Amino acid sequence: MSKTLTYNLPDYHLSDKRTTNKTGTQTYYGPDELILHLDEDGSIFESFAPGEEHNRPLALNLTRVVFTPVTDEDYIKAALIYGGLAVPKVYEVDIGPADYPNTTIKDPSDIREVFDEMAVMRDYTQPLKFRTLERDRSDEFIRQRRNTLLEQSDGKISPDMPEALKQAWLDYRQKLRDLPLNMAEVPNYLIRFPMSPADKYDPYFEDPAVEVIRIADRTPEDLVRLQQLPPGAN
């Protein structure tokens, strides 16, 4: 079956605040009911569409229930539990000075980006919760990673190397030193470290398995979805 779902959006991506009336829409393609095996604490151990459930005896600690979605919120839970959503778009995002590489982000209005999947798996009977920055990379992580990259680049410059390559390593190390200041307004989860002269390709944009929508190619629909970008990203 297919069903177009309408849902509330937070003020911006990975925020739990909602002071506006923004909403999102997405189409669910999946079963109209699910069979759930629940653990003793009510969390979902496994889930099945009709006809997919195995024939093994149910473990003593599990309870079998049939979840039949009725409301859009129910179908969103079904999508988070089972799937049935299209592959999310991936966008190029500008996060800092022009000489730092841009990053990528999944569609911030996508159901999987808006709502906390793990909360649904823990107790699907509770109201939906927005995803938040609880799993965000800490300031300490950013500092340690920056310092590690500086240490790894020690000794990369030698007196007899080509001048252009020497300058490339000097520029790279300076970008690492300047990163805390230049990325001060960027959410940690969006911070991307500069590429070193030794990097052979850009994994954010040269992965053949991922189609990235470039900033110049954004459609009006993309611009609406990207209104969910947090402060510090464009």
C-alpha cells in the first residue's frame, strides 16, 4: 500500500523545539499492519510484514502483537520500525569558509531524520519524539580529532619536496589550527575536517553509490526541505 503522511517538523534539524507551524510530507510504501515480537520491557525484538513471520515457537520472554496503523503518526511508527520509505536525498551543504570543503546531509525533513527511531523501538505505544543532538560529536571529540590530524601530518614537509606540495601541506595544517574558530558557529555533527594533500578522493562527493544534489542544482522543493538546516549551515 502507499499513503502520504503529513507530520510536524521541529524548528530545525535535530532540534526538539517547535515554535513554528512547519510540516513535512512523505509517502509510505509498506504493509498496512505489522506483527511485532515484544520483549518483556515492551521493546520491539523483531518485526514482520504479514506472511514474513517465521514458524519457530515464540521465546518465553516475547509477546506477539499485531500493530495496525490508523493515524499518520501510526504509519510513521510503522515506517521507522519496518521501512517502506524512499531512499532519502543527500544534499551538499556549505558550512564554513570557502577554502574548507563542503559537507553533505541527508534530507533534514525526512521522517528518519525528524523522529527518534530508537524511542519507537523502545516503546511504540508512546507519542513520537523528535530526534535531537544527544548523539552529537562533542567539543572534546572535535578538538582531539583535530589534534590527531595535526600530529599525523608532522614530518610531511621536507626541504627537498616540490614547493607547491610543501605549500599544500602548510595550508592544510593552518586550516586545522584555524578550524575551532572558523567552525565555531557550525553544529558539531556537520563539521568536516579539511582534506590533506595525501587524500586521493573526496568520500563525501565521489562515492558512486551516493548521488549528491549540489547547491547549484537545488530545486524549489529542495529549498523548502532545506529550510530545516540548523544555524551555521547553508
